[in-house]
Amino acid sequence: MSKPDSDGSSENEWDDRGELAWNEFDWENYLRTQEGLVAKYLKFYEKSASKQDRIDVVAQQMGWDQDSWSSDDDDEAPSENDTSDESDETDDSEPYTVQKNPIFIATKAIYLSLKCVWEKHAADPAKIRQPLALAFLASLHRGEEQSTLAIHALDFGDYAMAISLFKRALREINKTFSLVIDPRLDGNRTLVALREEIYPKLFDLREIWFRVISECREELDRPSDDDDESDE
């Protein structure tokens, strides 16, 4: 699960879009389609909640290459396990934006699931103390913000910056864990039950980002064309 093909996503995709000139209506339809992909991922994710390899299972159901999670894979034929209909297929004429990035879609969907689960119970002060409720949501927001910035860096091919931002997002995930793992809160039955839903989702985000960081480091360690030329 790595970065998309940044050489053809951020700069070249926009340079090669030809006479494409969309108005607000076109972009609104485009954004709704991408939001539908997040909802689609979340549906598959929730159905696969009991599976240990749910991240890879959902990637396959989305029609993504599990090794590369390249943005180009969105245009490929769906896998055998893909239950989407033809209306979900990507238009080749569409420009590339970060909303198409599989890592963005997965991160967005899992954070959405976390926020929905938390807000459902934390809105009641009798179940969750409000300082904790607000602190948890704020931590989720900071983690999602850092990871989104990391994905943008990934799309621009700045792998070192992407690693730094993903590490910041991971630190925020640790803070999110610390808010609900405190043994002093074990007497709160609502929170104890919520942990069973929250922990797997947080671990999945960590797993996705660790995979991306690993492949970013592999990309940074790979000899560049300039290095090859200098050795000749």
C-alpha cells in the first residue's frame, strides 16, 4: 500500500488535461462521486470488520492493487470480488485529484467511522465526560489533518516530507489511544465497550501509514537516474 504514481498525478495529469474546462456543476458532480467512493470503502470496511486482513480485503473489493495502491488502478477493471456496478467506474477524461488517491479514501473512511462511533455515545454527558469527548474528537481531527497533508506530499513526490507528516499523524494516533486507554476509565462501561470498536480502526490507520512510510523509504533509497549517469 504505497503512494500513487506521483510522476503522472500531480503535475502531468493537470498539464495533459487538454481542453477540459469544468464549471461548478461539473466539479460538484465530481466531488460527489469521490465522496461516494469513501462511502463505498466504508461499507466494505464495516462488513469486513471481523477479518484480520480487512485492509487488504477491502482494497481488493475496491479494485485496487494491494501492492501499490496506485491511483492509476482506479481505471482498471474491477476485481472478481468487486461488487460495484458500472456507474462506479472512473471516467478516463476526469482529472486526477487527491480525492482519487486510495490512501486518502481509506484514511477518510476510517476516520469517518471513528467519528460516527464516538459522536453517537459521547454526545451524552452521562456516558462520556465532555472534556474527554472534546479532546478525543480534537485528536482525531489533528491526526486526519496531518495524514491528509502527508498524502498531498506523496502526490507531489516529496517522499521525505510525506514520511515526516505521516510520523506526525502517527504521534497523534498515539495521543488518541492514550485518551481512552487510561485504566482510571475502566469503570466507564460505555467507554470500555467503545474501545472494542475504536482500537481496531486506529490500528488499521497505523498499518496503512506504516506501509506507505516503508514504501516511501524504499523510493528514497532507490538510485536516481542522475546517480546512474554519474557512475558511468
